[in-house]
Amino acid sequence: MQSQHQRAMFVTGTDTDAGKTYISAALLRHFAAQSLRVVGMKPVASGVTELDGVLHNSDVTQLRQASNVQADVRWINPYCFAPAIAPHIAAQQAGVTIDLQQIKQAYEQLCGMADVVVVEGAGGWLVPLNGQQTIADLAQLLDIPIVLVVRIRLGCINHALLSVADIQRRGLTLLGWVANCMEDEMPVMQENIATLQQLIAAPCLAVVGHHGQVNFNGI
């Protein structure tokens, strides 16, 4: 875990609710169990609840609970919007423009505090963040390896391969992918996973049952 590329990863998904937060928190616990200092980052979050007069985003809360480095929440989550809608629209409604350079500065602060930084995206790979830039552009700016969470459901092969193709087109490293089997009743589930293993030129890091334990391979 010495180089910049070894000590950080960007977790994206094939869609919203693919299980990015669950996998990101599992990655943090995985590395913490190796006696490493770990911190999670959610650059842009949408959707908050009020608890004791304080606004909380559940994704950010889960990442902070899985981290063993306590950092300023403004670095962990530079942008947080109340409505659970697309981040660029939430930002427009709030009169804010999401600035990728500001996110990068927060990320660099976290890198100085931890051995491993796990950055979780918002929605899928090409979700817009402002009028010109997407989650993919943010990942490209940070230039760290990608972990793709694939929600195993009808259509997942197409969604996964499109995401992988754009990750490769941008010259980014696909560290690996996770098969998140959230829909237990899906027909030919194992055949879908086998097809993805054959077609994605990166390792399957884990196969996860419905909110089951995550055992990562090779990281």
C-alpha cells in the first residue's frame, strides 16, 4: 500500500442503488482489519434526514462508521443536498455549482491522513455533476483505480460492459468488479455472473448475497 494508486480507489456502480455504499464500507473494514488507517469519502451526496436537529446523509454516515480515521466532514462530503435527486439538479436548486477541483483538494487532505482512501461516487458512472462534467470526469481527475459494483439483475451485462468500456476509454485502471446479488429470485443469476467474468478483463473481487458478508479476493 505504498503508491498513490495502491492507497485509493473509486467505487462506482452500474446504476443507482447498485450497492456502492455497502461495498465501500466493506472495503474500509477489509483494509482496517489489516491494521491500516482508512477513511471513506462521498464527494457528492443527495438526500438527508434530520436527527436531533442535525442533517445526516445515510451514505456518509455509513462510510464514517466504517472508517478508523476521523476527518472533517467537509473533506469527507464536500457537497450534500437535501432532496434525493440527481446531484446536478439538486445543486442547481440550491444555487450551487459542483467544483471538481474543490473535491480534489478535499481528497488530497484525506490522503494525508490515511493509508487507504475509498471514494464513493453518486449513482452510475456517467451521472452529471454540473453542466459539463460527470462522475467519470471526477474519477479521471482523481486518477485512481476503479471498483465497479454490478447490481446483478436483468440488463446488468449491458450496463456493466458499457461502464467498463468507458472506464477503459478514459485510460483508467479497473481494479476489479463486485457482483452484488440483491435480487435473490433473478433467473440464471450464476450464468450472468459467469458471462461477466468472461467478458470483463478485470478480476471479480467478490460475489455478495443480499446484504451478506463480503469477502474480497486479491486486494
